[in-house]
Amino acid sequence: MRYARHVLLPEIGSAGQARLEAATVGLALEGRAREVARDYLHRAGVEVDGADAVAPAPPVAAGRPELDEAAAFVAGALHAVETIKALVEAGEPHGGQKVVLTGPREDDA
């Protein structure tokens, strides 16, 4: 078990942690949003497919250049949280987001 702290959360538990560790997902994000989502998912124990499994989303723009970095960070964090929720079957998805599972991990095959 990779993260004992997840098991303590009733929304995740040992079954949810096993699903996180077994999952490989693709990200439909670019740039900083993709980096943030990848980092958050990795910290949760989720493998992120290195190839773009789905068509990339348009770059995140806040309409004000000085806010673009923050908007990309928030978009990446939200994507990661929604992916984790879908994998552990907790809560309702935000904005109809779909998780793209790209297959088993290579080390599990």
C-alpha cells in the first residue's frame, strides 16, 4: 500500500487506494495545467500515461495575461481532483468531466 493516509479517509479506504494504484489515465490538458494535474495524480498514486491519450484541451486563459498561470494551476488541480473522485467513485463529477483510462500499468502486466 503506497499511502496509508488515504485508507483513513472513508471516501477512499483500502479499495479506493487499490483503484488509484491500479489506474493509468490520460490527460486532456496542456502546459502548466497538465503539469499540475500530473503532479497531483502522481502524489495520489495514479499513473499518468506519457502519451496524449485524448485530444488536448485548448490552453487555459483567464482573459488577463497576469492571471493565466493561476488559471492553469486551478484547472490542473480541479482536473486531478475530479479524476481521483471518479476513480474512487466518490461524489459527483464537476462539469461532466470524463476520466480516460489508458490501460494497466506496464509493471502490472
